[in-house]
Amino acid sequence: MAIPQRIARALLSALVITLLLSGNVQTAFAEYPTPGTNACRFGITAPYAIDGYDLSRIGVGSLLTWLNSQPASLPSTIEHTKVLRVSDAAYPSTLSTITTTVITQPGNPEAVYVWNIGNEPDASLQDNISDKVYAERYFQLATIIRGLDTNDLLGFGSIVQPTPLRLYYLTKVMHYLKELAGNEANVLALIDLYTPHAFLLNEKPLEWGSQIPTFHEPDDPLIPDGWVITYDFDRTHDINYFKQYVREFRKWMMDPFGVEGDLGDRNKEVWITEYGSLLTPIPPPGVPPQSWNVSDEVTRDYMLATFDFLFGAEGISTTVGLPEDGNRLVQRAYWYSLNEYRWIFGGSLFDPLNKQLTPVGRGFIDYNPSLLLDPPSLVDVHVISDTAKIVPVAYTPGSGKTLVNYQAEVSIGNNSMSNLLTNVLVQLEVYNSQSVLYETVSSGPLALPRCGGRGTIKLQWNSVPPSVSYDLLFKVDLQPYDVETDPDASNDLYYFSYTGGVPKEVFLPLVLR
């Protein structure tokens, strides 16, 4: 069938007729950053398998699973942040396999991988080791990885929360690292990223929360009175405490060795690799609701408030922020979590029992940060050709089965690592066999996910004569911000042919009794 002249002119002007007909638009135009280098600030943690969750639709650039192997189903737009466990139970295995683990990572030799060394070494229910032992294990693993691949990035300091007591724990870790490395500069050379967690938990011994870190010198007189934080349950999702502790961590980086040190580390990124509102929205099955249950709506509002802080004007400090990032305090933030059971911890984007979005998940997907975070430019949207579908839905009411209503569906991708949602309009142009424009069906606005995500649009194409051949053209039009442009219009079009069908009808037997 000949391509309609109107469509042919559009395709020729873009010089991509062959590519558009190849059904491989997404692959051909997807030029995503190398792992470890993408600019997307939104991350997510997943305590359980990610199979069955379409991460490309939620708007993240990073996934953390507390493992050192990447999930096979992870989209190519999302990098995997790896975690090396250093608890007494896990460390022998981590150490014995680290060389093979680093060498066998997938990808080309220039790929960059991010290794978080340790997971809450200060917390009794996680890696739970002393400041001295954490220093020894961090030094040993960091030295091995540096010797194997100088491109990879090393993440340090995944404490459960940056309270005064735990910042002191890290200061003691730095002292022990200095003994091992020889001097402060050598210590800082083994740290590429600071990767604290930022929960808000009680520290009082023998009560709920994070307990007290283990110190090699348990009677250390330098621990001031009042450093042990005690909370009521409302403080676990108090935005003011969150702001305070994020700022305090950046201040600590200015002098991480404490009174003995004079070498700061301001010029490195901070990735909050785990945080959220942990109190559950529902009790366990068979248990009545508790006074400390926190609703999804309250957790959602707390999450959005943290986004506003991290990615807005308040998240900038000219005294302690990262100068190369416009003095922003935090470069990435990983929300907890994608799919936790909702009676174990709060904050799940999806209920793992039915994989349905929670109010927290809807808030996460819909959130659009300030233009201050990442002014959009060169946002390259495209039609994902192999997703185009035309399905007969029903005969048009009142047409006597002479006309059919169709549903047209297509997915739209975004090659940009922009942290902003990308607004687009999708049109379906329909031509008859004489290449004459039959009609145009337009979508409402579609907000594509952040960070190179994708979205699906469904259009109603109604009152169509069946059993007729049509030429169809899907078009995606960027709805730009003032400074936003689409650098490649060639992948905004997808042409195909379709012969109209008729809906299936089901006839049930009439049963009389």
C-alpha cells in the first residue's frame, strides 16, 4: 500500500522512513547515560522482587535492592545501586566473592557501577558492627574495588539516620580509617559518595527504633549528654526534623574527622540511599488498628514535603551544599519503598498483594518538582512503535452494526534524564485508501514520567466503517516549557496500516425453567 503523500512528506523531512517502519524506534533513539553517571535524582528501594512492576512508569533513575547483582528485569533506563553487606554473618561471603562480583558485572569495560559498602552498620537489626570494624571492612573492600576498576564509585556511611550520635559514630570511623590509610587525604580518596539513610527513629536503648551504635570504645567520654534522640511516633514523619538532619550531615562533611581533622569533603555528592515514613498504615492481618498507625495519605504528604525540600529552594545552601550542583544539599534520594507489605512498614508505592498503586505511589508518580531543580532542555520524546494497537470495542450505538468504535493505544517514551514530568499530546491521523485525511483523534495531555520513563495513551476512534483499510499515523507533540525543545522530531511519528475489524460478540444460551 502506498504511503499517503501527507505522511510521506513528514517522514521524508525527518529522513527516517526506514527507521519508523522498522518497529525499533525506542532502541534506536535511546541514548541513556552510563550507569553511575545519570542525572536523575529520584531513586527507589525494593525489598522484594521487582517482577510484575513496570518501573519505567514511576519515574526513577536508580534502584537499590541491598544486593550486589542487578535484577534481570530492570529497564535499561534505570541503574542498579549495589550494596555490599558487612555484618559479621555476611562479611566472609562478601569478601570471598568481591573480586568475581566486580569483574563479572554486565556491560562494557567503561561502565560505572556504584557500590554502597555497608548497610546501616550502626543499627542493631542491620549490619550492626562497631565503628572500628566498619572502618576495617570499608577499607578492605574499597581497596580491592579500586584495584579492580577505577571507574566504579564507592559509597560510604549508610548510617540509619544522621543524628548527632550517629555522626559521631562516623567521625570515629574516619579516625580508624586514617590509621589504616595513613592520612586524611588517603581516606577521602576512598570515598566517592556519601550515602546516609535519613529515617527519623528513636535511639533510646531497649525501646522501639534504631538503638545505640556499637562503639569500639564503649565508655568513650567524648559522647555528650543529650545526643541520644528520643521520639514520639509523630516525629517519624516530621519534615522539620528531616530538614535539620540533612543539613547536619552536610555540615559534618565539612570536617568529617572532627577536632583532629582539618580536611573537609564538601565537594562530593550525597545520596540518601534509603528513607521514608516507616510506621504502618494498617495493622497485621487479624490485629486491630493501633494508635501509631500512620495513614497512606499522611505518609504521602510527608514524602512530597521531603521532595519539595530536597529539590526546591530550601535544598540549597551556599555554605555547605555541593558547589558543582548549584550548592544543592542532596544529589539523589531513594524512597522506601516500591513494594513493602503495608503492615510491616509504611511508604509502599504498590501493595505487593495485588500490585495496585497506593496513595503514596500515586503521589510519587504525579510529583513534579520545581523548575529550579532541573530546567528542561533537549527533552526527546518518541513513539514506541511496537506498542501501537487498534482494537474494536463495540458497534457504535444506533448504527445497526454498520459502524464500529475502536480503542487506539500507544506508548510514548522519553530519552531525557530530566527530573521533571514531560507533558505531551498524542494525535492519531486516519487516512482512507485514497490517502485523504479521514479524521484526527487527539489525546488529552499526558505527563510522561521523569527520568526517561514511558507512558501509555488510549484514544477512542468512533463510528468507523468496518472491513475497510486505513493508513494511520501516531504523532507525539511536546508541550514545552519556555526553554524546552525536542531535538529530534524524526522519532515523533509512527505510520502503519490497519484493516478495520468488528467486535466479538458472545451469545449465551437462554435457559427457561
